Amino acid sequence: MKQHPLLLASSSPYRRQLMEKLRLPFHTASPNVDESQRMNESAEQLVVRLALKKAEALCGDYPEHWIIGSDQIACLEDGTILNKPGTHERAAQQLERSSGQRVSFLTGLVLVDSSTGQRQSHCEHFHAHFRQLDADEINNYLHTEQPYDCAGSFKMEGLGIALFSRLDGRDPNSLIGLPLIALTDMLRNWGLNPLHPLPASHRSSNRDSAK
């Protein structure tokens, strides 16, 4: 299969940092999509659909790329979805509800060949078991890291690790927003192995796009 430049369909600095772990050259661009949930749509269906929409939204501007789309939601055991809180007050409410609970993180991932329309898709499941948290712990954590742009109101790669009693899942990167194990599987399916040298045509610096 002919290899194309990689494009990460995201403006998230967290996903960019994860993508850099693979040491593959890539570009980034921010898609503009409606992320509303459809009636009777499951959480898994939602994240895979939105990941695909993000990738497909950029196909017209990047017609010769492999485009990576990803989307994530956090769910309480009763099915309540925890969105990005945006404010300290909503973040505190989310952590109060998560205290002593298992929160499931579902991350949709797609890889789209914009030149052919061929695609691969996957949903990664990861579970975080929260300790019993008191109000001081919650407020101290939020003031320290201000994770108001993060689903679930924490940053696992920082002090957020102290919120948990246990983590269950095959890929901790998915908790941050990009399941790298699944992504490398997809890339290998199309003949691109991060552990093998890249063709000369792919050896270029990462660049961001303002699109």
C-alpha cells in the first residue's frame, strides 16, 4: 500500500505529545465538527463516529494523507458522560461524583486514507478506579493542575495519578487521548512500522497547519 504523510486531526497538545512518542513525522490540523450526541447513540458509537468525522472533515484539504482522528469520553458506572468541565466548579462536581467510583474512558480512533477513502477504526476501553476523595483533596488538585480542558477533570500524566486506587486497561496512553498501541497496529496494517526506517520521502520535520 502506498504510504502518505501523516496528519493528526487535532489541536490538542496532549495528543500531539503522544504522537511524538512514535518518532514519525506528522502534521496537525484542527477539524471543525459538531460533537453532539445523537439520540439512542451509545458512548462507543459516539466516540468512533466523532473520530471519523474529525478525520473526514480534513480529507478535502489534505487529499494525499493518512489522517488520524481521535475522540474520547469518560463515563460513570451509571452511564453519565463526563465532558470537559471548563470551570473549577464543574470540575469539582465531576471529581466528587467520581470519588470511590470506576470511571470508564472510551477513546475512538480512526485512520483514513484521504486518497482512497479506505479506513480503519477502533474503540479503546480504559478504566480508572478513583480513591475516596475529600473536598480538600479535590480543590487542592484542581488548583494545582487546572485540568478544565480534560474529560474527567484530571491529567493522568501529572498529579492526577494520585486520584486513583487502580487503573485497568492495555494502553495508558488512551487515558490521555490517543491509544498508541492500536494506532501502531493500524499503521503496520498499511505497511508503516515505527520500528523500521522511513522512506526518504517521509523524513521531514513536523509542521502544524493553521487550517
